[in-house]
Amino acid sequence: MHTITIAALAAFPPQLEAHYAAIPAEFRHWAPASWEGVPSEPFTAIEQICHVRDIEIDGYHLRFRRTLDETNPLLASIDSDILAKERNYAAADPAEVFMSFRAARAQTVELLSGLDQEQFRRSAEFEGYGPLTLRSLAHYLCSHDQQHLAGLQWLLGKIEASRV
């Protein structure tokens, strides 16, 4: 695995927390009139962090484990909108979200750091993505992180624009 990818995954939790902290408190549940152009899922700031936590735990942890333990498994995509409603993201406590996300990401980094090249080559089929390797999954997770930093920056831009 590329060391830059592992390092980016390890560095992400404090980056996510800093981006969330930049959102003014009164805008953490705010939604713009239009989500056109959003680089992540169309979620409020609090919903963004809940989504990142849940995709880590319910998505990538399971996907990594199944790719390691099964022969070419079919990895399901997660309907993020349904999760947001079922788990009432809007009512989440950010401190709890960050605490569980930090722990989950530490597990991810530990797992990936301990794999050998053969394990990274294990294959799966990812719904909506097609065939991939475990290495692919790690890169997709890293990309997902960056999409949500961009989503929070996009929200900051919309917040500022709403003040005009």
C-alpha cells in the first residue's frame, strides 16, 4: 500500500474535526436552498460527519473484512439518505461522533498497515464500482474522505454567500 494513502487516512480525523469546527455553530444544521455543485452527499455539516463515521464502520470495515475473508464477495453500496433518516443524524452529538470515528479510523489504519501485498490484491465486486482489489477499497476510502472535506468547504462557501 502506498504510504501516502495510509498517512492520509491516519491524518484525516483531525482534519475533519477542524473543518467541522470552522462551520459557525448556528449553521451546523443549515441547508442551502440548492445543493447543486456539492462535491459530497448533500448533507448538512452535522450530517456530513455522521455519514463519514457510518461509512467507515458499516461500509469500509465490513468491506475490508469480507474482501479478506471471502472469495470475490459482492460488496453492497450503502444508501446514505436512508441511514441519515434512520439514525437521526440531525440530533447527533458531534463529540460522540468524532470519538467513535477516531476509534474506527484507528482500527482501519491498523488493519491496512498490517496487510501484505497478497492481501492487498484480494478481489471483490463493489456495487456501483465493479471489480476491485482491497487496495482499490483503501484508495476509494481516502477519496471519500477528501470529498467530505470538500463538502464542508462547499458549505462554508454557501454560508458566506447566504450572508450577502
